[in-house]
Amino acid sequence: MPIQAYGWPVALSGRDCIGIAKTGSGKTLAFLLPAMHKIQSWLDEDPGEGGGPLALVVVPTRELAAQIHREAERFSPSGQRACCVYGGTPWEPQAASLEAGVELLVATPGRLAFLMARGGEAAARAAREIAACGSRKQLTEAVAVFERFTATGGRATRHILSTLLNVHVLCGDLPGALGVSQKMQDSNLQLGVVEYTTLLKGHLAYGDLAAAWRLLEEMEAAQRAPDLRTLNTFLRGCVKLGALADAEAVYAKASQWRLEADGATYKILAQVYSQRLKLKALMKLLKDGEGTEALGQLENAAGLNVSIGQVACLLGQRKVALKGITRAEEALAAATESTDFDHLRRQELLREVRMIKKAMKEDFDLMGAFGRLFAVPRRCTDIDTAGRGVLHGEVFKALCQGFGLEECFLRGFGEEEDSRAQLKRCLKGSQLRWKRIFGSDGPVKLEVCSGTGDWVVAQALKDPAANWVASELRYDRVWSIVTKSVFEKCSNLAVLAGDAGSFLKSMIPEGSLSTMCINFPEPPQTTRNASCDDAESYLHLLTSEFFIDAHSALVPGGVLTIFSDNQEYMRSLARTIGLLRGPSDLARCFEPLGDVPAEHLETAEEMCGLLICQGCPGEEAGHVVQASSQFDRFFQHGQHLDRFYLAVCKVPME
């Protein structure tokens, strides 16, 4: 064929060649046969040279790649192996074929780039080991795997470095993550959207919104347009931090980035407008999403209408609330439950609907709940851990930015001056003043990491003689606690929005808590039943330092109870608490609670002088009433049915 007659001599001479010919004119063999001839000559000179691709054919489509591969297998001489890789199918078999050894590779660009980033099976194996360490939050081991790989001549590919970057972020080690990103750039591996989004998640977990904004600007300058995952990551971070104005600002840039909101985006925006009590914005969001696939999802079709009903009810617009709740009930009735999670989420939405319908018939005190809400920005430097002071303005600003306090002022529910004055009365320097907050001298009981508030609200309602406090890091969950307390008329409940460790260290007065409860704490690792003692999460709350601060906050003989479905984590916590000693290094900080049911003692497991009991704690351990949380209900539906608790009391230090 003409293309072969002209092309073969040029290709065999080692010169560059561009050949153009019609379909069916013999182009494939015009380059394949010279390639095979070259491969054979190299193999004849050095038989050990095989095993890795010696010739590469890159084509734009999988169909063309498969066609060329068929011709290669038809004409290749004995001893030459051909392999074809393309997207749209699992990459693992293709990688295995490459690792087995090939001489001629036919590939499409995307799959070729992906497999090159893996760097071969040794690099892929190292990346898998690093990722596995990340799931267990074993940061030191992940770094060790990386260093062993590079020390033995392995090339740090984009895939390996990106995986290591993610492990640092998972473990809360932002400085380490920034170091890996710098290493990538030093290796001429420019950060992609995935790496930028991972770093964005790290900055937001650290509470540094300014750095998150700078990272978005850097992405745009590097022409790495944020994708939908980037947008939703930023939005989620803003909601958790209570930076609701920032969430609205970044969403305004979605059209500039040519992004269309998905179901997750709608759900997050609904939370933003709910926390800010922006009823008109919620209703506009519902109208804008009508007819879209995103709004057809259960979380939005019903969830958005529940949010409208909730906010309208809080603002006293009961007709609007009823209309929203009615639409939510219709959506829930029509919803299909394809997964267990869909069923559970539907049940949770129905619970909210029933609560709002009940609240619409009664009066409640929204401003009173705001008077018992204290919010501290994640990276607020105005709280002095030495207890010398806190700027009331920062706390007030956090309440306005993270919740709908300003909307209340605009609607005439209260006066800004009065709210500021109430805040000053309730804080003495950096210390909370319980009597000023509650108006009574009742015992103060704290739940750490209260989630969405089901449990703590139930306790406060059942125990009106005590003053209950809920502490929760995430502002979206704090808002759930506040709304429940408002609708249930729970006037003996205060809510702390922020890091519980910081509150214990700087804001809760020494010896002021009679009881501290921690329910279903999050283990430091994500792999269930892995050893918690080996985890290295910088974000882990329940450390030795935390329990020392808890000891200081409790009254002599005060009770600390931890309740969980994770036995391995309970053992780890028992070791941490049981090994704590006072200044003399001899006296224990905590001892087992004596008032525990006999049947629980019979099956209890001893760990470092403390007892891990199986079952549910009772009133003697601070659980005034048996009540489930949203997390408890989720796990009850699954396989984790066993419950364990650790109940200890404070030993006074001499």
C-alpha cells in the first residue's frame, strides 16, 4: 500500500514521519511492522530488555485502540507481547497485564496518564499501603511506607504523593499536608483539582477560612477550575464552622466556574439558610430547584420543605410552616427507600415533621434559647487558656455569623443591646457563670459532643432540677440542638458551640460540673475495631489532656460516663483514664463508680483498674432517662447492637 511503501523506509531509518491516508489504506501496519522490527532487533541485542513497553501507540478512542491491538496480536512475532489499555473499564486487569510484561503498548491518553501516575505495581502497592495507614490514622507508619519506597529507588509519583497528602489531612496534620504539596511542586508535579480540594478540606478542618479562600484564588490563578466536589467541600466546611456568609459568597462563584448544583449542594444551602433563619432564601432555593434531578432526591424534596417549615415556625409564620410541612409529608409518602440509609433518613425527617407540627400549636421562647447559646470561632485567639479574658464581641459576632440572631433583631424579637448585655452577665473574663445563665444553683451536667441533641434534650426535660449543657463542635448540629430545645420548651439547657477541649480548659469553671457524659464518641481511626492506641489523629478529642481538664471541671466525686458501641475504643479509653495520676504520680485521678447494677458488674471487663460494663448506663451514671440519639438509632439498625459504658468518679487531688 502507498502509505506503507513510503512510510516503512522512513520509520526504519529512525527519522520522524507524519503519514496521512484514508481509512482502509494500511496505516496500522505502516507503523506496527516497523515497531515490531525495532523491538525484535533490541531484544536480539539484549534479551533482558523486554518486560516493559518498548513501543507505544497512542490513539484517541477505545474502539481504535482495540482495533490496533487486534492487528498487533495478529502480526507480532513469537516473544513479543502486546497490551491494550483504555478507559471505561476496570484498570486493575490492565495494570496486571502491564506488570506481567509487554513489549508493545496501545493506549488512550486518559488511561495511559492514569497508569503512568501509578508508577508500576511497586508504586501502586506503596500507595495502597499508605492509604490503608490513613484509614487507621497511622500517620507515622504512612510516612515510613513512603520513605521505605523512595529509599529503595522508587519514584514518588503523583498518585503516591496525592495519597500521602490525603493521609496527612485525614489525621489533621495540616503542616505535614502542606509539606507534601510543596514536595509535589518541587518535583514538577503541579497540584491538580484533587490535591487542591484535599488541602481545602484540611484548612477548613483547622478552622482557617482565610487560608481556604487563598487556596481557591491560587486554584484560579493556576487555571485549575474548582469542580463540584471542591465547591461542596468548601460549603460543608463553612456550615460546620458557622461561616454562613462565606458559604453564600462561594456559592455565588459557582456560575463563574460553570458548575451546576447537585443534590449535596442543595442540602448544604438549605442548612445555610435555615441557620440564618432566611425564610425567603429557602423558598427561592425550592423554586429554583423545581423539576431538577437534584431536588427530586429525598434529602431535598422532603428535607428542604422540612427546613422551610422549621424556620417559618420559629419566626411565627405558622401558615407558611404548615404549607412546608404538608409538602414534606407528601414527598416522604412518595419517597422510595432503595437503601437502609434512605429508610433511616426518612424516619428522621418524619420525627422532625412531628416535632414541628406539635410546636406550631404552642408558644416558645426563641430569644431565651439564644441567651443560653455561646459560640466561639474555631481559631479564636481571644480566649486565653490562662483564663485572663475573652472578648465578648467575638462570641457575639460568632452568634450572629453562625446563626440567625441578626434576623431576630431585624424582626423585632429582641434588641442587640440586650443580647450583648446578657452575654456580658454570663461571662466573667473567660469563665461561664452558670447561675447567671440558668438563674438557679442546680447541679450542672454536661454532655460532650452532643450531636443533634436528641439525648441531651431528653435528659434536660426529665431532670428539671438540674442545669444541662450541650457541647458540640459543628455549628450545623448545634443549630439542631437549639431548635429542639426551643420546640420542647427546654429552658434548663445551655449550648456551647465550639471545641469541647477548649471549653473545658478555659471557659468551664473548675469544680463546677456534677456530671459529664460522652455518648458514642468518634474513634481516632476510621477502620472499625482497629487498635485505637496506634492512631495518630491530631483531631482526636479524648486524649489524656482532655481527661485531666475534665477532672479539674468536675466536683469532688463527680461522675464521668462514656457510652459506646465500640468495645475496642472503650478499652483504649479505659487505659487512657486508668493510667492518669495526680501530682504525686501515685494517686489515681478517677476510680470506678461504685453505684452500678450488680448484673453489669458480673460481666464487666477490668482494664487498668476500671470497669467496662456491657449494657446501658442508668441514673447513677448520669443517664436520667434512656433516650436514643440519631447515631444510636442508625447503629441499632445495623450490626453494632452491643453497648458498653465506662462510669468513673473524680478522686480529689491533695
